Amino acid sequence: MMKKGWLIILIGVLLAGCREYTISDDPALRLSFSRDTISFDTVFTEQGSATFRLMVYNQNKSALLIRSIGLDENKYFSLNIDGEQKPENLTDLQINGGDSLFVFVRVHINPTGENNPVLVSNNLHFYLSSGAKQSVHLEAYGQDVTRIKNDNPGDHRVTCDTYTFTAEKPYLIFDTLIVSSQLTIEPGATIYMHNGACIIALGDVTAVGNLTQPILIRGDRLDNLFDSVPYLYAGGSWDGIYLIADHASTYTLDYVDILSGTVGLYCYGPSSGTLPTLQMNGCRIHNHTLYGVVLTNTNAVVTNTEISNCASYCVYCSGGEHEFIHSTIASYFGNTNIRIQPTLKEDVAAVYINNLQKQEPQTISSFRNCIITGYLTNQLVVATPFDRYYPGTFIGNYLKTDTLHIPHAEKNTYWQPTDTTDVFRNDYYKYKEYHYYDFRLDSLSPAIGIGDSLTAVPYSTDRMGTSRALCLPDAGAYQH
């Protein structure tokens, strides 16, 4: 009796399995898709996109027969369906009950002749043997760009005497751009950097954006690394910006965002003679896998600027006079619940002042109304032979460090291990919650109202244009 029972069960299972392979022409049975619209991020014309995966499911018990698969027109989008790149070759494709099908979609857009992005679209149709037609909408924005690339194999340098980046349309740099005399970047210009690309300026630099027309320099991957994580959130996608001078060059950077490279801004001057000068205001240097800003043998004035999340030093000063005023320096690289960075955070301070090099000019780095903090206990190192003789000034700052034992440190607020209030709105990246770093001040931030009033007078607005005139100035680049 027992054997007979098992036999009945076995026959039932086999019959159920057979039903999965039986093709149904019931028009009520449909396919299911992982999404009904595929929207690509902006795609550079002539370059092509990353591949998007579409899943096609048959969630019915019976098999379904796809007579054919096709696009409205053979433009923009290309398909790969189970290894077949020509959908017209796929006919009478059977999907058994509970089974699925992979469809890979790419987009390639020829130059549009327009400066602004142009929307292109198409429809992918599935024709079933029942007569039903199901469709998935495809769309993408095509963006013309000015390409900077050396076409000679093996030579990855593009050299010129002067170069001007305009806001007319974006630029895409594939190689190393070397500008020997004058580099100019106009307000609103966008510069995309390919993997390994960098800019080397040997002369003067004028990159002057403004609050409404900032200059953007970032990697060229506009799609997602995976899930809801943009490639922009992963540092190291390009090399860096290098300002190398053997004479008294002048660098002016206003409202320039330099994002997610290996090095944000590296300034290197001669060890003797007149040093180059950097004026930087309203900038954002964020998410680099080595340094944020390196100032070696360079005089600098940095105001209303955010320098944040670098795997090594956010700011490194060695040789020259450096003034940081109303700037936020925050070191929370890798403070996230998802591993997306190619390297781990080094256990180094956010700011390192090196006044130990005898072959270089004296280092005099001063910070007024700034924030220097991060997730390590000590985020500021002043490396100098004798602390009591260090000439730099620290006034009105919020500092996560030991009390400074130098003669010109006053009115500073120091982090304490017992502090429980948040400095910023968000110093942590939670990708599932869509919470990205936000270094504006929390409503209870200890940096509120601690700035020196006289220091703040010439800087009546913060990086976002918020007035500092109506209350006591906050430390950092952002007024609460």
C-alpha cells in the first residue's frame, strides 16, 4: 500500500512537470518583466553605454511561445538575447513555466549637433503565439561632447600652450592634458575624465565659476556601479588635477567641484624664489582615494570651501603660507555600510602641516573659522620642531584634536569624547536609505555660533549663498 502511494505521488509530480512544457495560447497568459521602462543615464554620443539587463519571466505554469522579438526601428538600441545579437533570428522561442529569459540592451547615439542632451527612444516588442503583444519602453539622453584624446597609439598625452574650456557643451578627456601657459575654465563648464585621465597645468590657471554656474570636474561614468549606487560615489575613477610651477604662477579657482578622483588638487612649486599663489573660494573637493588638496611650496588662500572624504590627507601643507578661512575639512572616507571604494581609508589625520622640511620654505598654515574633523580621534597634526614657536594662527575653529600648544591658538572649540551631538547633517553613506554625506551643519551642531566675528566680516555669505550677517558666524563653509 505504501509503495502504491509513493507511485501515485511520483506520477503526479511528473504530470505537473509535463504541464510546464505544454505551450498555451491562452491570450490571458502574459510575460512579466523586471521593469516596463529602461531609462539609460546620459550617454555620450559616439561612445555607447554600459549594458542594461532586462529579465523576462514566465510566471505561469504553462509554457509560452514568443513568435518574434523586435524594435520599432533599428536605431539607437542594440540587443543581445540569450547570446543572439540579431533578434530577427529568434523565432518561436519557448519559455517554459517558471522559467526566464535574459535580454541585454545597449544604446549608441550618433552626434546630435546639439549642445544640450537630446532624448531618444524606442520600444522593444514581444509577440506571443496567442496574438498578444507586450512591450518595454527604451529611452536615453544623448550628449555631444568635445573629446580630448591623442590618436597616436601609445602616446597618452595631449599638449598645448593654452586651452579654454567653455560651458557650450561638456568635455571628455581620455588622456593627460598638459597646458604649458594659460588654462582657462569658464563658468558652467563640465569636464568628464576617463579612467586614468588627468590635467597638468604648468602655467597660470583661471577657473572661475559662480554659485549658479559652478564648474564640474568628475569621472565619465554616468551610470550605476550596481543597484542604486552611482559610479560617482566610488573614488579613484580618474587621476587628478596637477598645478606644477617652476615660477610664480597664479591659480584662481572659484566654485569648482572636483569629485571622486585619485587626487583632487595637487599644487607643487619651486623650493626657492617666488612661490606660486592659489586663491580658492566656494569649491568642493570630495571623495578622492589619495589626497584632497596638496600644497607644496605654494602660497594659498582657501575660503568657503569643503574638502572632504579622502583616503589619505584631505589637506597636506608643506612649504609656503596657507590661509584657510570658513572651510569645512571632514574625513569620513569609507564611513558607509557598502564597500565601493578601491582602497581603504588610511589612518592619517584630515589635515597634516609639515614644517620639518629644511630644504623647503617655512610652512605657515593658519585656520580661522574652520571645521577639522573626522572619525579618527586626532584629525589635525602640526609637525614642527618647536610648538611654542610655530607662527600659524588657529582662531574660531571646531577641531577634533588635542588642544593646540602653539602661541596663536584661541577661541577654538575642541571635540570631547563625551560629545553626543552631531556636527553635520550626515557623515555616513547608507545606500539603501539613499542617505549620502551632507556636511552642512546639524541643527544642534557644536560648530554653530563659534566663529570669530571679525574674521567673518569679509565673508558675509557662505558657500551656498546663506548670509552670515544676521547672527554669530558658524565655523566651516556652511552657515546653519
